[in-house]
Amino acid sequence: MKITSILGTIAAALLLTACQPGPKAGKVDAARLIAAETDTGNWMSYGRTYSEQRYSPLTKVNTETVGKLGVAWHYEFDTDRGQEATPLMVDGTVYTTTSWSKVFAFDAKTGALKWSYDPKVDGKRGFSACCDVVNRGVAVWNGTVFVGALDGRLIALDAATGKVKWSTVTFDQSKPYTITGAPRVIKGKVLIGNGGAEYGVRGYISAYDAASGKLAWRFYTTPNPEGKPDGAASDKVLAEKANKTWFGEGWKKTGGGGTVWDAMAYDPDLDILYIGTGNGSPWNRIKRSDGKGDNLFLSSIVALKPDTGAYVWHYQTTPGESWDYTATQHIMLAELNIGGKARKVVMQAPKNGFFYVLDRASGELLSADKYIPITWATGVDLKTGRPIETPGARYETNPALAIPAPYGGHNWQPMAYSPKEGLVYIPAMSVPFGYVNDTKYIHKQGAWNVGIDTLATALPDGNAAKAAIKAMMKGHLIAWDPVAKKARWTVEHPYFWNAGVLATAGDLVFQGSAGGEFVAYNAKTGAKVWSYQAGNGIIAAPSTYSIDGEQYVAIMVGYGGAAPLAANFALPDRPRLPGRLLVFKIGGTDKVAAFPAPEKMTIDLAGVSSKGSAKEGFALYHQNCAVCHGPNASGTYLPNLKTSQMLLTEDNWKSVVIDGARQPMGMISFKQFLTPAQAESIRAYVLSEAVKAKAEDAAAMATNK
């Protein structure tokens, strides 16, 4: 054969190879997800596997090598609100989301941006987001990336290009629902819930056909306020079990709550989907259900069939919920040796402070133990499964100082389980809260409705008193032994609101902190073995993956969520900073620029006055503003009202609060809730707090000289 002929044959073969399609982007199917436990390189779903253990078998980064971790690549986003997503990695591409439901795809090895997608959520929807305009990530299935947008759209994007394949609206957008959670895909159906219970909505989870976006089934978690069937998978079970546990008329105005805004897990062997449900609407059962009834399915773990939404079993962690003790916190599946017998279990550490272990098939309660000190109950009766409540905890007649607070003993931040160590690593917190029955409660359509007296959350005067309250608000990383039913070790944090967790077979536990430190702990002892200062607070959970023999650890950086909005006084004093994705590997040499030093905002209050009533404004502020701007206008995460230019004149204040000048940024007009005169009284109150803050700062400076 002639050389030219040989070369021609080779060239033709190379051309043919080049023309062959490569691996389809995002090619994830049922078989891959079921076998994800053995796929060590990828992180294909929110909790890595259907069991949601957030445990990686990768070992290249371990207690011996972790000290050599450096940044491999990073990316800075255009959003500066909370970053809560877990980055997924599928076949060389990292998929993640930022606040405002934006989606990004990167080359997992180099960090090169492949595509991005902005659903362009109307800023006004931010008002309905109780706990920041966050998003926890995507699901990937059959070449498609699914994201739930804050405004209720479930959007299917081409995994290779980011182009929209289909989009469907999952809730009535005239109502104050939101979506912040990550979807899951099971057997070709995309599962998504929603949030909004504080504002007055009825919770449910929906399943959509992954190919078409057509609704397959829906399961409501509370009865229909109109007393009629919905044509939903939940109709029969609600009629049989739930309807008779609700009383009065209060819940009919709000929908009852029970939103399915985060936790899901799936057992392929039993073919059971597990979901967690949220708090009542309003929180206070006196206002919601005449102070009576368990109010199913609030604060429950509910087991369903993923094909149809058919009910299998439920377990209610907090019957007659009255404290915002949701059970939407991370649900994970595991196999434990209990009493010498192997048991397939569901595990959860919900807000109420008890760690639950349930039989996965039947819902039988196996154990329930305090993972933090709590005051609202003394224990759980293992025969009835009900908490043993402390007298007076329900605050019907007298105030109750309770632990945990509505932030919970554990919030949405994911925990992790190491089957190697037999430990669950819980990002926990201990925060007290004063619950007071609101005797003047009136439901306000579309507004914050909780049924407790918000004036009780106001801070005392003086830096010393505030420091004492701050000292009672503690954060922990707890290594919990679910068999021994106790903590093996605990790490104390200086701030209470910290990040989700990753465990690895390299004997490591990774967690970020409010102070911006990303830390690796020894999984056996809790000893700190490595850290990196990210320069911004971290609340998201890390993920890890491998390519070409290199192990990478990815973390979204950017502080936010419920606590920085409503309790900034107890957290690091920093302004909002741009979100970043940091990806580490052994020997990484990428240089990440420091965030610019924050400019301390000040205004000259000389000659500034208000014709409003500061006394009236105190009550109005805490009823309408504190949940986003902090008690006593202490918040700095959203614009610090005490140093805002809008405070200087009545016209500036009215243009924002009443006329809605900043609606595109999420600050809606409050004219449906306040008169201009009431808005001016709030300004008078904030002015008084600004003057007080200046005096306290001056006194502190004088003392420190």
C-alpha cells in the first residue's frame, strides 16, 4: 500500500472520529443515580446519592494531604445575596446556582464558563422570600438541567448550552409562594416543592414529567380551606387522616402552611420518596387552629410513592406545631445496627432539637434524642412518638423563653453521614427566643403572619445588654452517634449561623463558617487540620469530585439566609459581598483577590427630624420591617436603615416605603400595609435608633482610649 494511501486512510479515520458526537452533556439516568454510591468521581445530585448522605468515597484529599490544598480555580458572581447551592459535577461540568435563581455551568477542571442562564425573576418576588432570595441548586437528568426559580417556574435547560427546553409555573403567582430548594429527579419525574408559610400559603409537592414539563401528580400537606377535593394524590389521605386534626377558621385564611421547601430522599429498593414538611401558617396554633389539634401534615416526614404520589406513612415530629419547628431539614437514609439488628433507617435533625431515627419501610420510631439543650420539651415518648412538652411552652397565656428559636437547633444547612465512622455531622445551633401570644393578631393578606407578638423580639438598650444576648446564641458542629444516641465530639463556633457539611473517606469533615473560614476537621476527633479564609461568610455545603486522578472540593461562598436578615446584630458586621465559587485541589495555585475593604457608611443627622411618633414607629417597625432589617433597625445585611440616605428626608423615605422606588431590588411598596403617616412614624423610630447608635459608638470609643 502506498504511503499516501495509508495517510489518507488515517486522515479519514481521524475525521470520522472527530465527527462522532461526544458524551452527551448531563447524561444522567435512573441507573446512574441508583449506582451513584459507586461512582466516586461525579456528584450528580444534591446530596450526591439518593440517600442524601453527602459522603464521598474519595481519599486523595485526606488528613495527611489536606494541608496542601490550594485554590484550583474560582469564579465571582454578579449577585451579593446568600449563596446556598451545592455544586453538582457531571462528566466534567460543574453546575451551580446563585441567588435570584441564576444558573451557571463550568468546565470542572479549568473553571472556564460554559454557559449561564438568568431567569430574570421580578425583584418584587423578593418580598415573599422569608429568608433571602436564595437557591440551593439544580438537578441533572438526561441532558437537562432543572432549576426552580424564586417566582415559581420550574425550568428545564439544555445541559450543553443552557437554552430553555421548557418552563412551567408550579404555583399561583398571585400568592406569596417562592421556590428556594433544589429539585430532584426520580424515575423520569422532576420533584419540586415551595415555601411561603409565613405569608399564608398551603404547602404541597409536585412531580412533573422530565421530558415535557407536564404535571404528573401533586400531594398537598394540609386540607383544602374550601373543604373540597383537589384532584390530587393527597385527597383520600387528607380526608382520612388530616382534616379531622384541624379546627376553627384561622388556617382557612392562610392555607395552613406545611410547605415542602427543602428535604427529600429516595429509597430505590422500597421505591419510597421521603419529604419533610414545614411550619404552620401562622406559627401560633391558637390563631391557626383554635389552639387544638395535631394539624397534619405540618412538621412531618411523609413517605410517598414517586410514580403516583400515593401516601405510604408519616411521622409528625412536632404535633400541633406552634414555634416554627419545621421538619424540612435534611433527611438522609442509612443502614444502622440497632440492638444487634441491621435496620434500614431514615434520619433527621429537624428544628425542634431532637434527632430522629425511623424505620424506613414502616415509619416506626426507633429513637428520638436531644442533640442540643432544649426547653420546650423534656423528651419524646417512644410508645406514642409524641414529644413530652414542658408546661407553658405553648405560650397561650404567658410568654415562653424557648430553645431552640425559630432558626431551629438545625436549619436547612445540610448535615453529612460517614458510614466509615458511623457519625452524623450536624451544623447545629443553640439560640433562645421569646414567644408571646399576639392578642391583637389580624391576618394580613400577603404579609408576614406568625401570630406572635413581634415586639418581644426587640433588643434592649445598651451594647452590654446586646452583647449578653449575642453570647447566648451559639453555633456548633456536632458529631452525632445515632446508635449510641449521643455526641462523640463537638466544635464550638463563635457565631450561630454557619454552613452545611461534607464528609469524606479521607477521614475529613468540611464546613464553612459565618466568619468566612472554610475548615477541614478530622472526622474521628473534630481536630482542625486545614483552613482557608474566604473573606466572606459561608452557609452553603461543599461537594467533591475527581477528574484525571485529581480530587477537587467545591464551595459556594456568600453570606445570607434567614439569620443575617433578622439577627445581624449577633453575626459578623460586614456588608453584602459578591458571591464566589471556590474550587480546591492539592497543589492548587490560583490567586483569589481579596474583597475590597468595606466602606463604613455614615450620615450627618444634624438638624434631621421627623413629625412622626417614634413610639408608634417602634411597634410598626417590629411588625413590618424587623424580619428583613433586624430588631431595632440593627440589620446591615440589607441596607442599614440607620445610615441610609433615605432617612434624611420625609420625601426620600416615602419614595421607597410607600411609592416603591426600590421595588426592582426587592423592596416593595408598603402602601397596602401602611399609611404615609405610619411610614413616617417608622422613620421617626429609626432616626431615634440612629441617634442612639451614634451615642453608643462614641461612648465605646471613649472607653477604649
